[in-house]
Amino acid sequence: MPELPEAETIARQLQRQLAGRTLGRVRLTRTDIVHGDPRPLGKLLPGRRVTQVSRRAKRVIFSLDGGIELVFRLGMTGRMIVCPTDDPVEKHTHLRITIDATSNELRFCDARRFGGVWCLTESNRFIGKPLGEVGLEPLEVTPTAFRVALSRRRQIKALLMDQTVIAGLGNIYCDESLHAAGIHPLTQADTLSSDRANRLLRAIRMTLRKAIRFNGSTLMDYRDADGREGSFQKLHRVYQRRGEPCCTCRTSIRRILAAGRSTFFCPTCQRKSRNTEKSKL
DNA sequence: AGTAAACTCCGGAAGC
DNA sequence: TGCTTCCGGAGTTTAC
């Protein structure tokens, strides 16, 4: 499922392929994937030059000339693929935009439709609202700001998953980062020492950077902008490895529910501190 | 107010 | 074959 590394992979590929190109014809076959009024898209986009493709949180953002931003949220099953215009169109393709002076087009496909598209113009860019609040970028946040973000009475897993606090971490990279840091997912965030908090931030960064190098994780649906699978799933140490041995200590990986989500961890490498258990009573 | 849990959207996969 | 159940990102609602 697309989290930060997958969105980053797609954004970098699209930046290479599309920056400087001009958008052409727009075909929108499901208007309900567009937030706000979908009707102007066909008029607004053709002829616009793509100045930059970037990422914020789990979103891919096209900056177009004229101050327009086209924002894609991929949800669980969203795909953004550049391919020849006459390639067979896969099921659940909702938006197609041709790229001028090439025989290619950009396609947005999303089976479950948890994703969406926003078109922000200078007049409708009303502060944050259409996209909701977005938290700190884990690859850029300072250790101090990160520790402040952790100073709340919540389970660390729930806090890391909260997009309004830290942006871009989903189930996979939360579990992998907590394992790399040796922190139990149910630990109360504000009981972590600053050493452990710093260690967690380093683990998050290491995990995300490595996942980006491997083009993200493909469990089921994720594909990059060229339609290819990622390969970081081969390096997962806990995620979806229930019952398999921990790669550092051979203890059987356990699965529990945290923040209502499947959560995988090693009960030996990720012990709950006594401090945390006391605070639960 | 801050936190947590339940419910909602949806289609694919797994189990019976 | 066909049914039911589960899953989940994120927004919303409800409950403590």
C-alpha cells in the first residue's frame, strides 16, 4: 500500500518523465474521485506545463504553470502510471491525461477508490482544508521537534500512524521502524527517554531511505510509475511475518492489534519497559 | 480538550 | 459456484 517511500518513488519517476512536459487531453471516467468540482479539469489542465512533480506526506503533487497544483492521494490501491496511450486500459482506471509531444499518457487507477484527486487553483486553495492537516515530514523534522511530537499520552504506534502528527508512515513502515528501534508498539509515547526517541527517529529515517532505494514495498497492488513492483517487501523484518523467526534473535514474530491495526513485532527485541507497564495500571 | 474506538467508503482475497 | 468475512487509509462520529 502506498506510504511515503512508494509516493516518493512515483514522484521521482514522474519528475524525470514529465517535468517540462505539457498536459493534453483529460479523460475522467469517474468524477467522484475528484474532490471539489470535477468539471473544470478538462478545461483547466490542457496546455499547462508541468513545472515540478513532488511529494508531501503520502501524496504526489504536480505543480503546473499558472499556480495550479494537482494533488493525488493513492489510498490503498491507487496507481499512477505513464504508458503509451494505446496500451490496454486496466480495470478501475478513472483518469487519463495525455502528455503532449509524446505518445504517452498518465493514468490514475484505484480499485477501492480510497484515493482521490484535488485540483488547487489560486482561487480555491483555501488554507489546508481540502487536504486536511498534514504533520511533520519524518525525513526533515529535527530531533527536537520530533521529541515534542511524541510528548503525548498515546501509544507510540497510534501516534506514528496519525498523519496529522507525523506524515507518511503507514502500517508497514511503522512496524519496521519500531522493530529497528527496539520499541514495543504499545509503549506510551511520552514515556520514551530522549535517547530512545532519538533512536526511533534514526530508525524511521533509515527504514524510509532504504525502502525508497528499493522502490517501495509491493504486497498486492502497489506499482511504480512504470508499472513495476517494488522490492522492499523482501527486506521486511516483521511486517506480515507472524510466526516466522526474528532475523536478529530467532524469536517468533507476534501479531497483535494496536490502534485497531494489525501490528507485527518481536517480543524479545521490542520489550515493553517496566515504566510503561506501570503507567497502564 | 485529548484520546480511543467504532463506523464508513470499496473490491479483492480467503475460507467455508 | 456462491456465499460470508476480513482487511485497511483516512474522514467522520461517538464515547469516555
